[in-house]
Amino acid sequence: MIEVSHLHKTFRVARRNAGIGEAVRALFRREYTEIHALDDISFRIADGEMVGYIGPNGAGKSSSIKVMSGILTPDSGSCVIDGCVPWRDRRAHVANIGVVFGQRSQLWWDVPVIDSFDLIRDIYRVAEHQYHTDLDELCDLLDLGEILRTPTRQLSLGQRMRCEIAASLIHRPRIIFLDEPTIGLDAVSKLAVREFIRRINRERGTTVILTTHDMQDIEALTERIILIGRGKILLDGALDALKAKHSALRRITVRFAPGTPSPAARPLPDGITLLSADEGRAEFGVDTARLSVSAAIECLTRDIDVRDLAVTGQSTEELVVSLYEEFRI
């Protein structure tokens, strides 16, 4: 169980204008700006949940993760994870968590990946049999066999990210924090990593907190999202419920025979908006609060030779953008 209550964290950042004169002046008199990275945030995450923790750059996501992983100490508030206060009970806490930062590495840069894995095994005192069993499984699922003996600095970003995920799971943590875990991965590797995360959640009951700008990761892995902006929790709810609430818009794509008059040439009733039109194809937006999908289809396809028709809802990316606009972040 993760219980975060009324966390505050403020950073004091030095600022100055460009130029040598400003640099000299700053030696004697510095100007500071206070950044409220976390401003009274509270939430609970149950054991075994997979939660998407989203927000724009600078919203406070990484600061929250660093507090929950024990790297940062907040100015005030409380955070209790499985009975431990992360920044106070660090040794007991880190034994139960795994952390992957997409822009930070926990692997030793100049040694082969397998040496880093062995060192992590020794740090966490993982039993030899369990280590080799789990390593074989991780190598198979994440396709690491060919790169284990390669120095980390010689890996591509995608290869390194797969190794980072494996390294964070060697000690079988109960909770894993994933910050941009699929950054740099190709399509096949992304699917493999997503399936792997689902598997450890299903088989081990691992709690997953996922921070990413890739909304396909959020949609594929999580059922609940927490939206943070300007250091505040703005929204916390089930992804499906948010889609149902915010997705009144439907997109209808009509493909018709060449030479057929486009439905876009007709007067459109209230509730239908033309989004795009090409030769043999037209795309419309339908506000289902004003007009049903069936009525819109009947209107758009009347007296034309329809070759194909598709109805789609608002994508997760569009949903998140609309949330950003709603909360002005």
C-alpha cells in the first residue's frame, strides 16, 4: 500500500540574465525563484495496482517518484509505503522497490551488463538459485542474450532500457516505478516490454507506477490515471470512466467510389463537423451529445456508394490533451 498525504516540496533556483556583467553581479547578489514542485498532493495506491501517473513536463511527476523512492525528502507531509517512510527507512524500503528512470542509468557504464547484474545481486543479497532462475526468465522475455556481455556504453538506447528494466527486477521488488520505460524502443520491443510488465503484475502481484508521455503505454497497461499539474493532483480516476465522460466526440471516416459526390458537399446537420476531405475519402467529427452515431451515418452515407466506413472514439492522446486544456496546464 502506498499512502501519500499532503506532500510539499519547494526548490530554490538561482536566476540571472545573459552576459558577463550579469555573471559578475551574480557573484555578489543572486536572485532566486521558488519552484513549488509538489503542492499538497495526496493519493493512495493499493497493492497490485497499475497506475498511470501523467502530466506535462515540470508538473511534479519526477519529484513525486523521487520522494516515494527515498531520493528526496519533502518539506512537509507524509508518505508511507508498506509501513516504511522512504527517506527515513531507506535500507528496508529500497529492498522492496525497483526504479527505472529513462534518462538515468543504474548500470555501470564501462563493464559488461552481466557484471552489473552480478553486482546488483550482491547488493540485494539475492540467493544464487533465485538469481539465475530469474535472470534466465528476464533474458528470454526481454531478449537480452546477445547483449549481456556488451559494455553498457556500447548499447543502443533501446537495448539499455531493456537491461535497465531487467536490473530493477533482479531482487523481485513488490513495487516498481517506471519513468519513460519504453523510450527509444522499436515497435516490437515496446510490445514485448508491455507484455512483460503485465506478466509480472499478474503473476507476482507487483504494483506498477508508470510515468510516461507515451499514451499507448498508459492505455495498454493501466486502468487508473493520476493527473498532476503545477505540483497539484488535478484528477484521479479510472481510465475507462474518463473516456466515457470526456469522449462525446466520435470520428466517422467514409470511403466512397471515385467519381461519387462527396458527402462533404452536402449541407451538414448540427452535430457533424467536416474534419478532412480527399478524393474518395472524407472524415467527420460527430458530437454524440447532439446527434446519435446511427443518425450521422445515415445522413453521411445516403445515396452514395460506400466502400468502407469506420467509427472511432477519442484517442487517449486526445483525451489527455483535452484534460490539459480543461485544467489549463
